[in-house]
Amino acid sequence: MRNCLRDLRKERGITQAVLADAIEVSRQTINAVEADKYDPSLPMAYRLAAFFDVAVEDLFYNPFRES
């Protein structure tokens, strides 16, 4: 699932490990989500959005919604 997680994380100067600890997942999970190799669960998506104080829709691209 396409997302802007890497951009948000880097803008804030946060490492993958720090983000992973904050939302209680492994660093490898963050890496996989950023690389579009893993689709996060809905609870994880909400935790990520809350961490960055953005809407889930602003973090993840919805391929079923017209631009």
C-alpha cells in the first residue's frame, strides 16, 4: 500500500527504530511498510496516523478513491 510514511518520518528526524518503539512494532515492520512490502493492519495504521498527528487518509494512498 503506497504511503508517505518515510517522508513524514524523515521530516521529523525520527529513525525507524524510534518510530517502531513508539507504536510497538519491530523496526523491520516499519521498513517493510515504508517499502510498500507490507500492508499494515487498521489498528497499526491508526497508531501511525496518531503518532504523526495526521489523518489515515493523508498517510496512506487509497487506490479506490479518485484523485
